[in-house]
Amino acid sequence: MRHELLIIGAGPAGVSAALYAKRANIDTGIIYLKDTALNTAHMIDNYYGLAHIKGSELFEKGLRQCQDFDIALYEEEVIDINWDEDFKVVTTKGEHFAKSLILASGAKRNVPKIKNYKEYEGRGLSYCATCDGFFYKGKVVAVLGDGSYALHEAEYLKNLAKEVYILTNNRPLKDAHLESFEIYDKEIDMLYGEDKIQGVRFKDGQELPLDGLFVAEGIAGSLDLARKLGVVVTDKNEIEVNAGLETNIPGLFAAGDLISGMKQVAKAVYDGAMAANSAIAFIKRN
Ligand SMILES: Cc1cc2nc3c(=O)[nH]c(=O)nc-3n(C[C@H](O)[C@H](O)[C@H](O)COP(=O)(O)OP(=O)(O)OC[C@H]3O[C@@H](n4cnc5c(N)ncnc54)[C@H](O)[C@@H]3O)c2cc1C
């Protein structure tokens, strides 16, 4: 589908952005999942006007408000984003296009459950196949993950690398299509290698030699999506934005827990409104 504005995320930041944009007569769509910080918040007591409300109830209220505003809602998992003249958002169900995009996908970060992974970041450990895949042309790599996002990364790498393995780190497969790759479902103990990754060692002592390991566990988090677009990320792993919440990419805005500041509903709602105002101005200018 094509919209003037697409928003990724239906938490307080994404919903607030959509309401402001739609009220300004901008054709707006939200792509989201129900896996959100708000849904895990047992009770919210500190938000204006709502004395005592379950996070899950507030989340559902936000979705209903969007439906009342005729905002297009797509409950789909985002696995890739590209940017040329328009933004192209790839989900497990298809593709969506927009002139402007607001990232409001929360603060979840994919952190591999491997004890010494940090030592190898940038030295064979990557979080983005489209960004770094080229460096592994003709080499042996593995993707760490078990779902559709891991499949997407592995499919991309298949065209470049000599061999692509899937490592689930003791988790069950969530996407059966991954079975087209050789799978190691054992628990990983650690990575090994002198200057850069040379392989993984499993808990049972077996070693699997590798030139690179791509992390794609669970769903693509905000930083994974940002990296695919070349968005500048701060040393605190937050997306860098200017005062209008625009990133370094024109027409791409970010709001809520994934940028700096308080990780609270009130601030996410404000961010959403601010990012929408900037996106509206961008759409009208272009
Ligand atoms: C346990 C807990 C208690 C809390 N208590 C409070 C409180 O009392 N008061 C308060 O003000 N704040 C509280 N918070 C914080 C508050 O929930 C967050 O600050 C707020 O939800 C952030 O909003 P957001 O819109 O930025 O992100 P989120 O609410 O996390 O929403 C992110 C959205 O992006 C979607 N998304 C992410 N990745 C993808 C993808 N790949 N594809 C499709 N969709 C995707 C998610 O599914 C979700 O819809 C609490 C948080 C937690 C975890």
C-alpha cells in the first residue's frame, strides 16, 4: 500500500503521531505489532487524566482511537526498510510505500544471549545483512535467530556468502522456511577468534568455524531498522534526531523510547505529536 505518511509502531508515540497527522488531512498508515512496552506495563498511574489504567488497556484504547479516525492499521512484522525517493517498508505480508516515515518502534534492542558477543561487535558480529553482507562475499556466515526476520537476513546473505547457517541458540524455529538452511539448534557457549570472529563454540564443546555472525533474533528492533537506513545512532544506542525529531535522513522522523529522554508515556505522546508536525511540514514541502 502507499500512504503519504507511514508510522512503525502503535505505542503512545506512534498513535499520537498518527492522530495529529490524520487531523491535518494526511493519508496515514500504522504498521505495528502488539508486542510493546506499554502492553507489559501492569498499571499506569502517572498519566494525565487516567488515574489507574492497565498498560494493555491504554494500548487497546489507542488502537480504537486510530480506527475511529480511519487511520489504516496493518498488524504486520517489519523486516526491512529501504529509502530511495520514497520509503519502502517490507513486512512479512508485503510492501508499503510512503513519502515520509516515523519510526516509533520502541526501545527493544536485539542483544544476543552469548557471554562474550560485545568483544566481536564490528569484528565479525553484525546486526544488518544489507549493511555488511557484502564484506562476506564467498565466506562462511551464520544468522542467529529463529523467525521471519532471521529468514529475511539469511535469504539476503545466501546470494553473497559461500555458506549460510542458522543458529537458534536452543530456541524452537518460529518460521519453517528456515529449514531450507542448515540449522544448529544447540545452545551457544561463546564466540572465539583472535582479532575477529573465527567461529562459535556450543555448550556441548562442538565448534563451528565462521567468518561472520549476523544477529537477527526475535523481531527487528528500532536499531536494526535504523541501521538498514543508515540512520545516525548515539553512543547510548538511541536514534539521533534534531529539534523537530528528524533523523539525518530527510523525511524520516523518530519518536518515543527509541530517542533520548524519559522513557515514559507522556514523553512518547509529546514526541509523536512533534514528529507528526514535522512530517506534515515535510510532506507539504515535497
Ligand atoms: C514494565 C513497564 C512499566 C512501565 N510503567 C510506566 C508507567 O507507569 N508510566 C509511564 O509513563 N511509562 C511506563 N512505562 C514506559 C512506557 O510503557 C513507554 O515509555 C512507552 O510505551 C513508549 O512508547 P513508544 O510508543 O515509544 O514504544 P512502545 O510502547 O514500546 O511501542 C512500540 C511499537 O512498535 C512496534 N514494533 C516494534 N518493532 C516492530 C517491528 N519490527 N514490526 C512491527 N512493529 C514493531 C511494537 O509492536 C509497538 O506497537 C513502563 C514500561 C514498562 C516496560
